[in-house]
Amino acid sequence: MNSSAPLTAPISAAISSRQLQAFVALARLRSFTRAAAECHLSQPAFSALIQGLEQAAGARLFERSTRHVALTVEGEVFERSAAPLLAQLQQALAELRDHATLRRGKVSLALLPSLAAGWLPGLLQRFRADYPGVELQVADVLSEPCVARVREGQADLAIATVRVDTPELRAEPFSSDRFHLVCPAGHDLLERPRLMPRDLLPHPFIHLARHSSVRQLLDAAVHPLQMRTLMEVEQLATVMGMVRAGLGLSVVPGFSLFHFNTQPGLATRELRWKGLHRQLFLIRRRDRELSTAARALYELMLANRP
Amino acid sequence: MNSSAPLTAPISAAISSRQLQAFVALARLRSFTRAAAECHLSQPAFSALIQGLEQAAGARLFERSTRHVALTVEGEVFERSAAPLLAQLQQALAELRDHATLRRGKVSLALLPSLAAGWLPGLLQRFRADYPGVELQVADVLSEPCVARVREGQADLAIATVRVDTPELRAEPFSSDRFHLVCPAGHDLLERPRLMPRDLLPHPFIHLARHSSVRQLLDAAVHPLQMRTLMEVEQLATVMGMVRAGLGLSVVPGFSLFHFNTQPGLATRELRWKGLHRQLFLIRRRDRELSTAARALYELMLANRP
DNA sequence: CGATCTTACGGGATTCGTAAACATA
DNA sequence: TATGTTTACGAATCCCGTAAGATCG
């Protein structure tokens, strides 16, 4: 038994896109010579292409003499399908190549509000300049929802503070930031040579919500019950407004300093307390590779860590 | 210059239907081994097929490890086009093969009413038994309209009495028939040893319309002004009714004898007068070959001439 | 006889299947 | 380690382009 002989095709005869192109070109130009030229083939090679198609189809598709080339009735039947078929195929390939070359695509990213407002915009500006056709979706939510979005496939990537190395999710260290005291300009805490946790206790304090990573780390460094909690708010922008109004002081992550540094009447001071720093992780699914578009954003993020 | 090197594809990369089939099978089965088996290929050959497709597409379409095969995002993009594309291609080929094997198709035939009523039905019964899927269109009209229909592409074939050998049309001799006297049974013309044209003159005569071939040939043999014309009618069936009612007698072509031979009270007698016979031609276009279906009918007609 | 399609043919690329190497759970 | 994909490789096949042949107007 000759085991190396190719087996017969399982369902249909093999048709190549080049045969389809040749057919459509010949049906349009009605000349082997001209159609061969359009397909960048020698005329005999082109002829063989058509013959192969006719053989695969099981019917003569063109009537030809040396002076005349025309579709047979069967050829007309096939033409009605072949022309749109070829167009669809080429569109499908073009669409695919668009995705591969980042002329089209979609990336969805979930990350902490502080990064979304401060660091991300400049990054996305560059990304959009390079790949204007790629659709972007950003979810500026806290760590837990960030991770949930990746887990549920709603986001390709997330930046969050939770190290989730599960069978589903892969987390890699991305960046870290320190925390900063924010208070009205000229506040006496700004002058102390060494600022300790207990130094904050006498002052009215604007807390962030308990589920925020900032709050949780701060609670670990300074027992909350000992503090003079003035209020709890959700947004860092609100913290900024409260402190600027002189209602109290607060502690915010470095990535959100852009909220405060540009505000007249406000001052900040880095807190170098042990344990009071945030580790950020880049989180993605384990079971899916990133799409080309997502990988491009991933690379750009890694190359431009805050 | 290496002139035998294949030139690059003109527009799109070459994709074969086998690659499309392989892609769809792999997307469905998510296993190279099983998909290769379904495509009747060795697994490495199948793998190469997919790799070739990915190369042509310019993007990786599957994420694969030894334990897991899944579509990439780009693969999903392509799948949306590929599956319907393959289905359409296979349907187009099936349709084409149906036409080639006469499971489908269409033939239109124009021929004289006498043939349409007498000879054709039995022929078409056989044709339909062999090719039940082929649509038939019959125009039972006189010679001139028969020819016109072929000339205008409304009919594939015609049987008519005019020899039209023009640059457009090809006519080949098909058959011929003689003319017959029809009269009430027991009429004295039936008894004469030799029946001559002038023997008809004393009797009331039922004429066919002037544009019919029967009438024109009869007028050439017997001057119409000398005849006792009772009336002119269009249809041979009307002639039959008139003669059966004893109103007169008439002359009809042999192919229409089936109208008369089975009628009680009627008799016929062949007229062997010089020039009084009809030559029938099979007419088709010169610039188009017959479709497979039309050719089948053509062969059947030739093999079963009246 | 001139334009055009088909056949013939040699060389190189392609693709097959078997076997071995490689990778991951 | 076991299952499943990729690489390696020799052989058969396919496909190209050139050249010669056939055919119709």
C-alpha cells in the first residue's frame, strides 16, 4: 500500500482563492491572455488554473475558441456565487490583517481611579496616536471590580492592588507608590523633621471609603479608632476639596498627587512609614493570550510605568 | 533573473478551501489530532495547513499548548467570516455539480404545435424520468416565432420548418413529414386509385391560417383560388372538429395525424404529391454552446426523431 | 498569417506521511 | 509520564514559465 499518496478530499474538491480570482478575472475580461496578465501569471499557467477549477467543479465553465471566450451556462451559475465569495474572502482577510496590524481592534482595561485619571491619559494619547483604529474601553474602578472584570472576560487587562495568582488569573508586579500627607499650605505637620503616625492623631481627618486600598493600608499603619475621623468620602477629588477648604487633612497615594500639587493653598509631604506603600499588579487571564491590540497596550504600559 | 520563480500574488494571499475547512474543523473540535482525522490528513500535515493559513492571514489564529487549543481574538474575528464562507463555497460547488450532472438545470424549447402535441409529450416523459430536476419550458408556436425565440435567447433549441443558416443561427435537418388528406369516413376520395390535387377542388375545404407552414406548402401545390374554401382556422384541433362534423375536408401534416386517426367517423389518406412535404430543422444559436441540460434534450431528440 | 488557447516539458517549490523531538499538565 | 503539537526529512506531487503545437478568423 502506498501510504504516502494523498487521500481524497473529505467533502469537496480543493478550490483555491487564486482559482476564484482567476475565474472572476476571466469572466470579466473574457480573455485568457489579459486575465493572466492581471493575475501576474503566464498565460499557460493561468489556463491550467482555470482547467483545474473546471475539473474540481466537474463542469466546463468557459466556452473558448482562439477568438472568443464566454461563460457557459454552468459558468454563469457559478459566477453568481463566485464573485461575492471572492469579495467576502478578501474582506475577511483584510479585516483579519487590520486586527493583526492594529489598524482595528479593541482593548478593554480596568484600573484604579487614581491611575485612570493621572497616569493613563498620557499613555492612551500615545497609544491612540500609534493605533487610531483601536477601540479603547476603560473601567476606572477599585481593585476588586478590576479583578472581577478580568475574571469575567470584560477586561483584557487590569491594574489593581490585589495579588491574584489563581489558576485563572496571572498577576505580575507592575509598580508601587508611596503615600502622601495632604494638608493646607503652611500646616505645622509640614515642618516637623520626622513625621510619625501618631502625629496625625490630633488633626481632623478626611477618610476614604473602607473598601479602598488606600484606606486599608492606612488603617494598618494607624489604628482608625484613634484618629479624629471627620468624614468618609468616595472620591479623591472630594478629599482634595475638603482639605483645600481647611476642614482637615488626609493621606493619599502618590499617583493621585496630580489632584493636589497644582492646587494653591494645598501642600503634600511623602510619608515613609513602614508598610505604607501600595504594590500594584498587572492582572490578566491565564487561559487566554492577549489580543494583538491588548498586547500592544500591555507593552506600552510596561515601558511607561508610573 | 530567475524567471521561473512564482510571482507574488496580485491582491491577496492564496487561501485554499482545504485551509478553510481545516480552520473551521479546528475551531469546532479544538484539537489538531481530531480535526486532522476529520479532514483525512496526518496530524503534522494538518498542522502545516493551519500554519500556512496563519502565515497567509498574517496573524496567529489559535492559541495552542499540548493540552489546550483555542481561538485567539484574531481567530474569532476570522471565524465569523470563515464558517459562512466555507458553507457558501460548498453550496456553490454543489449547485454547479447539480447543473453538470443534470440534477438541476433548465431547458427551453420552441417547436411547432403539431410536434408539441403529438411527438413531444412522450419524449419529455422520458427526459423527466431521467432528469426530474431539470425545469422545462416549451413554446408551441409556429416556425417564425420558434426561430425568433432562439435568436433572442428565449429558447435553447427550436424545431421549425425554416432553414435559417445565418451567422447567428445554425440549422440542421431534423425530420420531415408528408401531408395527409382528412375527410369523413367512407368519402369517395378515399377509394380512388390515384389521388391528384385537382380531385380536391370540388369539395368544401377547411384551410389553416395563411402563415402556417402547412398552408403555405399546400398553396404551392394547389392554387388556393381554385379551391372551395369553406373557412380558415388556426388550430388543427378545430380542423378535426369541422371535418368530423362533415363540413368539409382538409390536408394536414403527418405529425398531426394523432388528432384524426383515433376519431370515429374520420379517415385519412397520405398525399404523395411532389413538393408537398415539410422539412423540419433543429435550430440553435451559433455563438453559444448548449447547456448540459439542453444538450441532453438535444441528444434525446435526435435519437427519437419522429 | 496572425492572434490566441492548449499541450509538452524540465526544474523548483509545495505537501504528503513517518519518525523523532519537544512541551505541558 | 502521558498526551498532544511541532520539527525533521525523504519522496511524490503540484505548479510555474518557456517553447512548441493547434485552431479559428
